[in-house]
Amino acid sequence: MTSYRSSVDLDLQETLPFIHVALPVLNEPQFLRRLVDCINRQTYRRFRVYICVNQPEAWWNDPEKSEICLTNEMTLEWLRSMDRGSFVIIDRASRGKGWNLKNFGIGWARKVTMDLIREGAGEADLILSLDADTTFSENYFLSVALNFYNNPDAVALSAPYFHKISEDPRACRAILRYEIYMRHYQLSLWRIGSPYTFTALGSAIACPVWAYNAVGGMTPKTSGEDFYFLQKLRKYGSILFWNDEKVFPEARFSDRVAFGTGPAMIKGDSGDWSSYPIYASELFDEIWETYELFPSFYKKTQNTAVVEFLGELLREQDPFAPLRRNFKTVENFIRACHEKFDGLRILQYLKSNQTKYPGTDEEHLMKFLRGNYDQSQLRNLETDVTSLSFEKSPLPELEKIRLLLFEKEEESRFISALY
């Protein structure tokens, strides 16, 4: 657990880990100025910010991208005009400095920035990942530094988050639907005790430099790099889920990446939520059943829906047989089972089997709510969940559901910090 004061004396600050902020930026000057203000207001002053303004080189010759190129150029000029004592500019946007068409995107921006950080950072220093469209309180950096100071063995932090509500009703409905999906997914994984109970948001991740080095750094992806990065770290050690301060990402339609919040909102606004369904509770029960059998698999694999899925996916008659040969203790074997059936495999299993349990997203959510929370908590929603419609229900009703799931997730995060 962490605790802190609103102002910190210099002696205490000197005992806490130094923070290196990794910040990719592409065509978002209005958000960047607001973020820089948040950074400058931090009570914790032992930090340096690495800002990677980036884009593909080919965009300079694409008339449809010319405005973005000019915006990035103006962003670089503005950054260079600042008092840059705590800021380092990485220019991957000017002519001749952009990404090639093979290696580009936010994943490369994060990797290049984090790799530069680790070259000059100490092993005990922290890498704090942010996005330009995020805000936080003046104590956010301090809360992260204290969290790792008090938990020196932790390999990462998956910080709490809460998307800001847009004044645009369409954006508001889309982000509420998406965040309900995210929180239902995380709470469902918590319910079954999954090791991969984390939300991968690039604006809400931190890790020590030693852990970054231990897992071989970030694997660059055009999208989803934050998910794969956290998964690598989780396989190496324990992740912190509780933090005294949270981040507030912007809710906006954005196609800068292939998937994630922005693209989900765009697809959802068009009526397509097929990539982000509310998964049936029965599917999580099936995973839980297999989790419970992992100790017995050390002697013989039993047939379950998950075992059949893994066997077909990996083309292995018994996907757990190689683990029995390679791991000599039950404890190490169980850990290897979880590493084989990891966060990616869990998501693939859910996507492949969702049709086994017919029902609308609203019906699956209602079953989850009724199965996990008592009637008094549901009455506090002040809405009849039986008539819930993501498309038609009033926005205040969707907000109440989001808040209920947020509060339950916060409880789970807090409890995780006690053990």
C-alpha cells in the first residue's frame, strides 16, 4: 500500500526512484499542451520526459497526410521553444527522419523511446508510459514512485484509469460501451483468478528499468504493443494493480492505431461491436474449470473445452505433455500451464467460443451483474437492467453501470494490494 503527502521534502524525494516518461506523439498538439501542464505541476520533481514526435516518412509525399506532417512540424517547433530542462525531444517526424513503411507506428515509437531511456537510466529507475491525450493529478508521479519504492519486486504497474466523458453524445455513448466492455472483461478475469487480469492502456503502464531489461524490452507492434508488453512482464513477475492516483484518458474517435480505444469507438459508432463483445460468463467458468485442474495435469491431462481448443490451435494432441517433461515440480508446472494458456490464448478462446452461448451483449452483461452483485447494489443503478440497450438506453443509465463496474474494479485492485 502507498501513502503520501501533497508536498514532499527533498530528502524523501531523493530516496524514491527516478522517473523517465516515455511519450509518443502524433498529430495531437491540443492534448500535448494540456499534458505538459499536468507534468509541470507534479509535486514529485525527479523525472525526465522523452517525447517522440513520429510519423512514417512516406507521409511527406502523401497529400492526404500533409496536414498531419505540418502539425507534427509545428509541434516540434513548440517543444524546442520550451525551457527543456526536464524534456528530451526525439524527432522521428521531420523530413528524412520518419519511420519506413516496414517499421512504424506507436509500438515503434514506444520501443525507440524506452530503449533510449534504458541506455542512460539506472536499473532501479522507472519507465512511465503516457499518451498525449491523458491527464492526471499533481501527485501522479509521486504515487507511482512511492508504489514501486514500497514494492521493489514488482515488475510493472497497470494503473487505474477513468475515461473522461465527451460533450459529444455519440462519443459519450461509444466510450461508455467500450469501458463497460473493458471493465466487465477485467472483473471476469479477476473472478476466476487469472494471472492475466490487467488492462493494457499505453497511458497507464510503468515498470522498473531492471524489469524492462529482463524481458528484452518492448516488442514493437503497430497496435496492441501495450498488451504484449504487459503480458511479457506478467510472465516474469508480479504486476501492481492498485495505485493511489489514476489516469484520465480522453474519449475520442481516432484511427491512429489499428485497434484500441479510438478504433473501437469508430467501429462502435457505426453499430459494429463484434470485436468487443460482452463475453458469456459460462466461458470464464470453463477457463476456471481448467485452472482448477492444472495440478492434476501434472500426472495426466484431462479433457476440457480449453484443452481441446489449445490442442486444435497449437496442433498438439496433448498441449500440456511437453510441460510435464520439462518441469520437475508441480508449482513450476502450474506456472508453465498459465504461461502457455496466456492472456492472448484466453482472448482467442473467448472469441472462438462466444457463439456457444447465444444472447445479446446486454443479456450477457445482465447475467454477469445478477450473478455477482446483490439486488441492493443493482437497485442503486436506478435503472431496470432487463431493459438495458447499449444503443438506446439514456446515457446517464449507461454511466451508472460504468460507475458500478469501476467501483467493483477499484475494490479488486485495492484488495490485490493487501496480499
